[in-house]
Amino acid sequence: PKTLLGKLRWRASMAPKLVPKQQTQTQTAAASTAAVAGGAGGGTAAAAAAAVAGGSAGGAGAATAGGGQQNQLVGRLGSAVEAAWIKIGALSDLMEDADKAVAAYEFALRHNPFNIQSLTGMAQVFRKKENWAKASEFLQRAIKADPNNGETWASLAYTYLLGDDLQNAYTAYQHALFHLPNPRDSQVWYGIGLLYERCGSYEHAEEAFSGVLKMDPNSEKKPEILFRLGNIYKQTQKYQQSLECFSMILSAPPSPRTPADIWLQIGHIYEQQRDFDKALEAYQNGLKDSPKHSKLLQHSAWLRLIHPTFHSIGVAMSLLSQASDLDPTDAQTWYLLGRCQVTTREYSKAHYSYQQAVYRDERNPTLWCSIGVLYYNIGQYKEALDAYSKAIRFNPYMSAVWYNLGTLYESCKQPPDAKDAYQHALELEGDNAHIRERLLRMQRITENPGMPLEDAPPSLPSVLEPVPILALQQAGPQEASAAAALAAPSLPPSNPIPATTSKPTEGGGGGGG
């Protein structure tokens, strides 16, 4: 780019030698354009405008004077200056100078407000700045100028996707496939795969990503696609296919992920298969590659906490302390540390750990259930009830919190309320023998009011701790948050984006056409 700009400057320096001494109306326009360029876009822009103007003005001076010819030359000059501004905008964008790129494209749009190159170039600059609204605005203007441009529709769809406007992205992709000369475009189908993945439509996301690999087996996005397919297969419990995908990218994972991130995914697959030996082995392999990987430390500690073969509260607490030092913002680490401290009856420390977790994830029902357990253990029943109530408000489908609420009511000598709580728990987890036995006890007592409320047998636990890690979110930095995915509108699974040339339905596209 510097060489090209140097040539533009050389042409600008030569321009006066090519212009006759007698200044025509065309020369005046060229000089005026160069002056404006110098004021708005800097020396580089002025040089480019002057270069183009000089060439055009020289031709005008040599031409026969005449009103029609003069107008024609002025029109040609305007087109040349417009093209120069577009080139300057592209070069400035290439050199990461967003302000100069925007200024150059704005000058080009003053010459022609409907120039597709200027509008899409401006959108590209704003997309790099993550200003999705402005990028979409310029792409919509480009579509109004040319409603049949499939590439612009595809760019608009991807911009909507980046800005979490999933419904408009869906509609824009339909338009793109209709207007593209070849709808089997791997870049477009990659975006469609991302859209379906974000909406939780894993079947269609899998089909789209697999299609990209068939269209372009050597795609530069292949590692990223394999990573996403691995996650999709894991979510849909196709564990063997998931392991195959992650194994293929273990030596060269997609940026910014590392081999340790892939070992984390592999370990979690084994954990879901309840193959805890291989899960721990995978986590340890990851820690060899990255000893300060907080999520690997966290999951290794979790296995030490729950599995009898590896059970070691001391080791678990040591790993979690390291993890919290490395990433003090992770609520899950603080939560698990609190769980360990409750087990060792270090209730003050557990309260502090849970408090740290609440600061970072105050709407987590699992966390509030365990806080209720802590208060129950130290005899603060009112605080326990408040914590269980919050857990139920955030997620009324956790059997553990209903069970714990039942035992709390039992301790407060309220059999009818305890029975109702156990009934809720049994509806959610019908095969749990502890819940069933508790419920039968309360039913006998409520049906026979004179029956004394005796303590439950020791075989029945007084509380149930919830399982905190049911599904690992997509590991690695720069992933979309789970909250955003849950908040996104779901596309109907029975209505995938068709790879056909049928006319898309109108509405919601945000552009023309």
C-alpha cells in the first residue's frame, strides 16, 4: 500500500507539467476537487485526487472547446475522482486507518450516493469496528441500489448474525441464496451453520457445517468447523463423532483456542459418558500442555470431589484455589470451592466462597440451592428458605431444591408443606428412592394426624446437593455467551433455509428486494 500511495503522490507532482498554461473550466473543477481532497482526506487523498484530476484535465485541454465535450469531460472527471476516492478508502482500510477510510468513502458517496463499492466498503469498515447497526445501514442502502446482488445480501445476513439479530439474518440468508449465481457457496453456508448453532437447531447446523466441508474440503475454516461440529455432536450425545472431530484438531486447534482447550472438551465428553478414568486422564494431559488453565483445574477438582476412586477434598481444594487465583471472575470455581468447604464443615469460609460466586452469577439456581444447604446445616432455617425460594424462582425444575425444601419443612414440623415439596421433587425425578420414601412418610403422617413426626432414618439424606456441571459451555475465549444463545429466537426446526432458487418470503430482511 505504501508503494501505491507513493505512485499516487508522484502522479500528483507531475500533474502541473501536463496541464497547459491556459486554464479551462475543466481544469478549475479538477483544482477545486484536489483542494477539497487535501482538506478532508490528508496529503494522500489530495495527491490521488490531483493525480486523477491532472490526467483528466490534460485531456480536456487538448480537446476542442465546446459545451457538450466539456460536460462530457467533467462527467468523466467526476467518475475518475469517485474511483480514486474508492481506491483511497480501500487502501486506508487495508492499512487499518478507519477514519481516513470512512472519510474517503464519504467523498465517493458525495459523487454517487448509490455506488455499491463505496457502500459495501463503508459497511466493512464499521463491521471491523463492531458497529453492527451502521454496517447494516450501509448494506441496506447497497441492497436498495441493487436488490438482486446476492453477495450483498450474504454480507448483510452475516452482519445481522454478528449483531445477534438472528431473525433478520435468517431472512437475509434466504434472499442471498435466491440471488447468488451459485447457492452452493461455502462462506454463505458457514454463516448459516453459525446461525442454526446459535439458535440451538443442532440438526440443521450439523448439516450446514458438514456441507461446507463437502463443498470446500480444504477450507481455511475447517479447524473451526470441526470444533463446532464436535460441540454439536456432544450436545446431541453423538459422543464418538464428537471425539473424532476434536481429535482431528488436537495438534492444530483453531485460533484462539489451544490444545489444552481441546483436551478440556475431550475430558468432558468422557465425563458425560461416565468414563471418569479417561476424563481425568484428558484433563491431566491438558494441564501438562497448560498448567495454568483454570477450567482444567476446575474440572479436575470436580472429579476429585464427586468420584470415590479419586476422592480427595484436600487435592480438590488446592486445585480450586489455584483456579480462583488464575481467574477470580469464574463463579463456578468459587461455587465448587464452597462445596468443598461445606463438606469439611468450614462454614465461614464456605459462606465467603458462595458470596464471591453470587457477586459473579447472582441468578444461578444451583448456587442458591447450595447456599440453602449451608444455612440449613448451621440451623438458620429462615435464610435457608429464602435461598431455596430464589433457586426455585430461577429454575423450578430442580428436584434437589424441592427435596431440600421438604426436609426443611420437616425440620420445622410442617408435614403438609413437606409432602407437597416431596411431591414436586418426585414429579421431576421419579426414580429417586430417597424422594419416594420421604414422600410416603409424609403421606402417612398427614393421613393420620395423631401419628408423631419422628426423625427420618439415617439412610435418608437430610439434603441433596445439585450437580453443578451438567454441560460444559463451549470452551475457549471469544465464544458467544450461553445467555445470549438462550435469549435468541429459535428458528423452527422443520423450516430450514432451503438451498434452492425459490423466491424468499418478504419481511424482516431489513433491506430492499
